[in-house]
Amino acid sequence: MQDIFRRIDEVFSIKSFLIGLGGVAVLYGSVFGSLAFSSKTSLERLEKQLASHAVLLEKTEAPPVLSSHREPAHEEMVSLDTHAVLAEEDMGAAPSHVAEATLGPEMSIGDDLQALHREHAVGNGLPVAPVDGVYEKTAAGIMPIKNANGQTPFLVYKKPAPLNRDRHNLSVFILDYGLSETISKSALKALPSSVSFLLSPYAQKPHDWQTEARADGHEIWLELPVQRSAFPYDDPGPKGLLADVSLPYNQDRLGWLLSRTSGYAGVASYTDMAIKRADSMFSSLFEDLFGRGLGFIELNTQGGAFVRNIAEQQAAPYAQAHMILSDFSAAGEQIQQIERYVRSHSHTIVLVRPNEDNIGMLEHWLESLQASGIVLVPVSAPASLFGLE
């Protein structure tokens, strides 16, 4: 055994072993140090890359999605999934009336518009729309247009009912038509045919709503949502006309709005000082509307003269609402105020936002007014006289 240890001592040198161990330590230290430095450098480079990408992502914002316009007073009316319909159509589906319109009869306009109504109206209804000669087919859908003979959608689609100059005339304009199926059908059933309806462009199946209204003898108009001064709190909806965008942007939206259906005598909007921020752009838009032969109803009872002046220059049908009826109690101050106004003016336009409770009261109130000698006329009647009085 002693010989074995002596031989190991001769072969194995402690000094050499320690030197070798130190070399190995230096080698491993170099390797790990290099890896650590490389990892730190790579991490810093990666962080810089990620930071740069984060900045790009923050700068890339999705287009704002505007909610459909709903006044607080009638928000409970909306029972339809408006956004689902708009999303589907925005993806390229044609508005429902384009396909349906080709199935219905199309009529030529003769020189005698009264004969057109007598020939094609069903019962007390108005002629089926679209009427050949006052529309064009576009990529957006069917659009109203004035033909070469000067015949206009206003003249063709309005309800024939001139003002009686010897009597006091009242026009009742029902708002939000088509948004609530229950309320819209109740209004159609209860109200006389001289009551006019303002069709919401955000209604589902707008062509069905205009067809049903005209079949019952009601004149319809199309709501044109426009940005107001209270925007964005007061939102005109996903296809509203805005003040701080380009003209082509609004022209595209206007095409969508006008092609929702046919059969409307004109458009109606609530406008205020907001449109004057882009007066040149909105002048172009309204000149296009009037150039198509449409009438216009100003829903702002305190509205300015911006659209009125354009209508006057274009010799277009125009009227402004006078009062809003929201309190239907017979002894209420509002009813009495409206009746005094009606009896002291040749014609009055009253706006009504219907609900399940006030349609019946509106029906009885109109019956009492007619019994007292007030003449109920569509809103096109006073609009026809614009510039002639």
C-alpha cells in the first residue's frame, strides 16, 4: 500500500493540480462573462425594438365608432339592433330596398301628377315608390333625382293637399318613424292620413316602413342626421354629416343616407351653428340635395337662416317647424299655447315624438281640432309655398 501512495505522489503534483484548477476557473469565468454581456446587450436591443414598436402601435388608432343617435327622452323606444344592421350594410351589402324595388311596379310620370296619384294609388294610399324618372341607380343604391323635364321627387312623392287660404292649417310631423316597430305601427293605425312621418335612416327595413306609410296615405320624409353644437354628447349617429371632415367623406355618408329607401318628398334636419364652422362644405351638400329636387324641413324651431338661404337661392321647397308638442294633457299650458298659435297663423308645423302613451291622446286632440275648423295638411303643403308668400 505504501508503494502505491509513493507512486501516486510521484505522478500527481499538487502544485500542477492547483494551477490547472485555476485555469479552468478562468476559462469558465470568461465564458459566463461573455454570455452575460451578450445577454445584456441583446436584452437592451430587444427593449429598444419593443419600445419603438410600442410607439407605432400607440400612433395607429382605429377609426372612431359612433353610436346611433338617441335622444334621452326616447331612448326606451329603440327596440331594434341598429348597429348590427349598419355593420352588415357597411361591409358591402346593398340596402334592402334596392332588391325589393325591382320587384314592385315602376311607373312613368305623366304631365298630370294628379292623374299619377289617381291611377297608381291603392285606395287612399299614395303611388308605390320608386317612381320611374325621379331616381337613379348608383353604387350606393337608388338615389332621388330631378329629371330632364323638371319633375322632382318632391312633386311626385308629396301628398296632394294644398293649403286652404281661408282656414287655419296645421301640419303634424311624427319623428323617429321606424325606430320602434310597436310605436310606428300604432301611429300608422291611429293617426289620420294627413299626418306626415319622418323616417329614421337608422330604422331596420326602411323600404318596408315607407311602403306601409304611403299605402296608408301618409307622406314621408327622410331624417338627415347632422352634427350639432353639443357634439359629441349629442351624436348624429354612425352616418351623420360632420363638420370637421372632408367633403368627400360627407358625400359618401350622404349617399348612404339618401339610398336607404325611396318615396320621400324631402329631408329634414335639426341644424344649428355647428354647420357654419364648415359653411362651404355644407353649402355644397345642401345644393346637391336641392339639385335632386328634394324639399327640406328645418326641425330647429329657433334655427338660423343657413339652409333657408340656400333653399331660396335654389327655389327649393322649404319650411321650418314652429312648435314641439310633448305634453298632451288637455288642460296643459303647452296644448293651449299651440292652439292659440295655430288659430293666429295661416299654417303651423308641430313636431311630435310619439310613445305608447301619447298616440291615443294625439289622435283625440287632432279630432277635436278638425271639428273646430282647423285643417290638417301634410308638411309639404307649407313647404310648397316657400318663396311665394
